Amino acid sequence: MELIHTCEIEDLVLAIEGKQPVLNIQRVIDMQQAVQALYSGSPMATIVRDVSETLEQHLIQHVLVLTHGNKSEAARRLRIDYKTLYRKLQKYAVS
């Protein structure tokens, strides 16, 4: 499920760093329509879980790029424990 684009990830990184991302209403509408098309008839819990996991995976990958692969710095920027980041890297098979 490729719903998350680079712009959304960059907005999330800005938000994590305490900066204000630019809200793009059309992007929000496009994402909402994509979710509806993929999950018509699915329970809300399934939709939320899948979108959340996809977002988390892309965000971790993006922050690792920003930190040049430095996992300690990535965990600090994501505001999670290093061990938690390590488990998520294994879960999503991110190297």
C-alpha cells in the first residue's frame, strides 16, 4: 500500500522537529480517496492499523536517510527508545 508520499513524510518530520508543516488539502483528499478505494468494506481497525504501520515504516526510513543511517540519532529524532527502533526495523525489514 503506497499511500504515503515523500511530501507527507517530510511534513511529519517537520512536525516531529517542532516545525509547522504546510497543510495541503488536496493531498489529504487524495489520501482519503485512496484509503476508501483500497478498504471499501473493511473494518475501521484494519484500515487504521495498515495505514499506521505504513506511515511508521516510511517515517523510520526517511529519518534514517536524514541521519545517514545513524540509528541512535534516528531514535532520538523519532522520540523512541533505541530498542524500540531496533524492533521496528526488524518488523519492517528495514536495513
